[in-house]
Amino acid sequence: QHSPAAACEAIVPIRLAERWETVYRQYGRASTLAARATPGDRQTTHAVATTSAQVAAAWREMAKTEGLAWWALAALRAAAEAFDSQARNWQARAEFSGTTMRSRPTVVRRPAGHA
């Protein structure tokens, strides 16, 4: 069986490609759960934030590989930046879902002439 990580070995060390595969699978599972979760589910949004950050870290680790072509390095850095941004967005959602919103008091106006 041919692994996608094995195909990357010519570009980055296999251990980095396998690490990326592992964290990306975790991210995929968290994303699937988020798609099915109730809006504001703090645990799920935190999981997507965490796994997004892990994928970004894996991309950055791959970008440290010596001898990469400029375009491969640019692609790895862009992928890391995209997942970092996504992690920040999901973390903000997780933090927001854990706060309580104070609603403004409801003002009941009575029609003129009613006490």
C-alpha cells in the first residue's frame, strides 16, 4: 500500500509527513464534529482550534527542511499561515461560546391612557 507520506519523502523527512498526516486526520475528525455540533459547542470549537494549530505547526516544521525549492517553502508557509488564522478564529469562537451575554433589559411600553 502506497502512503501519501511516502510520496513526500523526496521533499521532507518521512517522520514529518507522517506527523502531518496524523494531525490532519485529527483535524478532519474535529471538523466533522463541528459541522454536526450545536452552535456554540465550546468543546468542539476548542478541538477544531487545537487541531488547526497542530496542523499549522506541522506545516512550519516541514518548512524547516533544508534544500526545499522556493515554491515548496512558500506553499508550506502559506498553509501554516492559513491554519494559524483558522486556529485563531476557532479559538475566538470557543472563548465567546464560554461567555454569557447580558441582554439589555426589555422595556415594555404601555399604550397611552393605560396605567
